[in-house]
Amino acid sequence: MTNRAFVAGNWKMNGSRADIDAFVDQLKPRIDDHLPRMAVCVPFVYVSRLAEALGGVGVATGGQDVAGETEPGAFTGEVSASMLADCGATYAVVGHSERRAMYGETDDIVVAKTRAAIAGGITPIVCVGETLEQRDADEVEAVLNRQLGAVLEGCSDEELSKIVLAYEPVWAIGTGRSATPEQAQEIHAFLRSQIAKRADTLSRSLSIVYGGSVKPDNAKAIFAGDDVDGALVGGASLKADSFADIAHAMASQSATN
Ligand code: PEP
């Protein structure tokens, strides 16, 4: 398996302390050395508890957002990267389409959060992806170029080497309709080629994961693409078994390649 392999869960606004404990209890026996890097991104209030419960399991903890500011101060409701790190997180989702669509996150905000995450010692999982209308209007590459372009322009090579990129077509998120393996590979190859224009070495080392209705039964096929390095998993990450099945699918797909 390449170093790029990565499977992360995004719990969204779900879970409780009891759910965290039960999840970790069920996940532990399913973890072994053959699995890719893994992380579970939970609501801020559960980050500490998850990080403590996962101690020694070999699965990282993440938040689902991070402040764009780095210095402490009058930013009511915000959580900084260094606070996340202090609570045991090493990842944060940045620019998820739900935050872009529902909370007005612009490309500039996404860049600020990406940089702030890195400055605070957190690996940002930066999400890009088109809506169905944009796909139907043949705007996929234009949209991705805009979203990714902002990150490429706003970050140094060193910062870019510390991100994970997630391709999450909005029409596939939470809909049960995932991209086909061919669609995913096509877009991942496109994203990697855009990054290669900036720095070839960077494009070869960057993890580009797919998100959008990944389940145990479609994961292995989606992971078949050479440029698909894993997944950002929403709904199916709430159950330890299905999340573990997806990570095992990544491991077995890599073994086949
Ligand atoms: C997500 O929330 O990032 C996601 C991919 O959700 P789902 O797997 O439920 O489509």
C-alpha cells in the first residue's frame, strides 16, 4: 500500500459520549498493521473523549472544521487548530460542501482555515467538489480549478505537502449515489495533474481521497483507480464495522494493485 492511502470518517452532527465509547470498543479488534492511515472526525465536543479512547489503537482523531484565525482572541464560537491539537486531534475537515453551502464558506475562508490548521499542527482534509447542476452544465473542471486553485495560490509548497485533498461531488454526499469508479478516477487524475503543474513531486505524494456515499459494498471498486488514495466517509463511518470494512477494502485493493 502506498503512503498516500488514507481513510477518514466524518461523523457530521452525530454521536454522543456513549456512541464514541461503543464505536471505539467495536473498532479496536478490527484494526491491524495492514490497514491504511485512518482518522475519525467528530464534533468538537467529543474530540478529547475520542482521542483518549483511541489512545494506542493507531487511528487518529479529527475535528470537522477549524478556525481561520491562529491567535487566541475575540472569535466567539471558533475553535483553533492548537486547541484541537491540545485535545488530541491531528486532523480537521476543511471546506466541506455542507459548510460551503450552509455556512457561507468561501474559497478565501477555506484557504485561511487550511493554513491555520497547518500552523497549529493539524492536517487539513480539504474538500472540493461540484454540485449536480455544475456537473450537468459541464462545469466540473472549472469549479474544481476554482476551489483547488485558491488553495494552490494561497499555500506554500511546504503547506501543500501537509494537506489531504478530498474530492467530494456534492451530488454523491449522503444520497446513496456514489460516483462510479471511472468518474472518481477521472477527476482524481485531473486534480493530480493540476497539482503537478505546481510541483510534480508534490502531486505524487499528496493523498487524494474520494467522498460521497462510500459503503463497504462499493469501496473496493472505487479504490481501484490509481489516483484514488482512500475515502472520506460520512454515514458509513458511524458504525465501526462498516468503517473498518471500508479501511480493509482499501488494504485489499492496494494488495491487488
Ligand atoms: C461526507 O460527509 O463527507 C460524506 C462523504 O458523506 P456520505 O459518505 O454519507 O455520503
